[in-house]
Amino acid sequence: MRATTAKLKHPSVAEAVCEFRFSKGVSYTMVAGAMWERLRKRFPKSEVLPTASLLASIPDEAMMPQVPHHRFRSERPNALVQTGPRLLTINVLPVYPTFEVFRRLILDVLKHYQAVAEPGNPVRVGLRYINHIQSGHLGESLDDYLNFSLTYPNGLPHPPQEVSARVTLPFGDLGNLGFAVAFPARSAAGESGALLDLDFSWSEPGEFDLKRFPLWLDKAHQIIYTAFTSTVVEEIMNRMRGERS
């Protein structure tokens, strides 16, 4: 039985991403068109990214950065599927549609990609939530938004003009949580707040058995959710839940 997480009435998710990286598969020239045929009813808008032209002449097996070449869009939910040589990402944008919706989307798109690309098992899987945290008032420091402390020598100017920090937390065989914060940070709409970027991933050596991916996905989400709710200050969490402070 999967762990459940409370649905927030006012989520702070700026973008959530599930990413797969593979070491093999059929030629990418066969992948994008086949994925478009399978996804076009749900993702009616397609886009060829500039990298598709820039890297078109480079063989798939070349040691090049794995970047998206094609993008497919849907409006409900506000989501993207991106493909590239040995690469698949599923992204959701505001308004975040709940994990259950995101989860079903991930598993469905992955199933289509497996049928088209024949990639075998991935060498990296990741689940990432980028949050823009806003306060009910103009917060003046990071601790107005997050339970996160940053110390440095008293002989240097205080308070800092900007804060940016990242730590990596191990979770055994499941993977690692990349935990990053930044303040001040502005949203796409220009609103000021704090950035909380939570990126849980498993990567090689070896391959990830995709048969266990649904269970891994649930555990990764639970870890991210726990990190999120324990980091955001209670006043802001209450407002996200729709409760009065």
C-alpha cells in the first residue's frame, strides 16, 4: 500500500520533473515520431527544440550531454513530455495537479517510451520538485520562509544580501536527495519569495530495474514531501493547506 500525502489547496510547485536516462536503445531518429503518434491525443502540441538541429549529425552513442530534442505539450494537466537520445522527462507546471495525476502520467508515458525506444533499464532515475515559497507578508530573510539555518563568520557583513546553499542527503539503496535553497528568488510572474529545490535521484553504477520503479517513485515522493513539510515554516504550510494561521 502506498503512503499518502495530504493535498495542498495552494501548492508552491513551480515545476515537477521525472527524468530517465538510459545507456542504450534504438536510434533516436525512430523515437520522436513514434512517441508523437502515441501521445498526440493527450499532448496535441509538439515542438522541435534547437538542440535537435545542432546535434542531428552526432551519433546517439557519442559521449554528448543528454538533452531534450523534442517536446510535447498538454493543457490539462499543464504538462510536458520531452525526449532526446536516451532521455525521457515528464514535467508538470502550475497548477500542480496532485501526485496521483502526476504518477499516472509518468507511468503511462514511460510505458509508451519503453515500447518505442526499447531502452532497457535506465542508468539514472530522478524525481524533482522545484518550489517557489511565498509569505503572506514581505519576508526579509530566509528564515521567514524556511526552517533552514546558514552560519558564517561573524566578522563578515550580516545579514547576507543573497543566500544559496545545497546539501546532498543519502537514503541508502533508494538514492540521494539534493536539497537546495535560494533567497531571494522571483517567480515567473515576478513575485518575491524563497526557492526550495528537492531532487531525489538514483544513478549508476549498474542499472535500475524498472520493474521496481512504481514503488521507488512512491518512496521518492514520500521523502520529498517529508523534506518539504518539515522545511517550510508552519505559518506558510497552514496557508498552503487552506488553514488559518
